[in-house]
Amino acid sequence: MIDIRITIDNDGNLSVLKAEGHSMLAEKGSNIVCAAVSAQLRSVVRVLETGREVDARVSADEAGFLELIVKPEKGSNLWLTGVTDVLLA
């Protein structure tokens, strides 16, 4: 099972995301659930890492684990709200 925990700050924006585990629905390399979750999380991480309006710290030290900590810079709430909305949708 994949467990994803998301913490939203007082402004309604992503603050912390932790994902742990694996889907056991198919063999490694053939698991569409793992592929979908990985693609979505990697996209969010990439956007936040390359964005100039937030400080995003990522830890993925072992297989099946990801932690993302986001600290917005002043005035970046609208941009971060958009990224948060896409993630939650």
C-alpha cells in the first residue's frame, strides 16, 4: 500500500508531503498504480524544485519513500496555491 500524507499550511498551501510504500497490484516494472503515483509526485517535486518562489527540500533516500518540505517565499502564495490545487485534484 502507498501511504501519502499531506500537510497544508494556514494559507491553504502545501507545506509537507510524505509518501511511503509500494503498490502490490503487479510485478515490479509493470505496476500502473506505482507508475501513476510516481509520475504525479515527481512532477510536483520538479515544479517546486525549479520554481523561484519557494524553497523546496526533497528527501528520497530509499525506495518507496519521499519527503517534500515546502517553504514559500514572500508573495508566492498564488503560484504555490496553483501547484497545491493540481496535486490535491
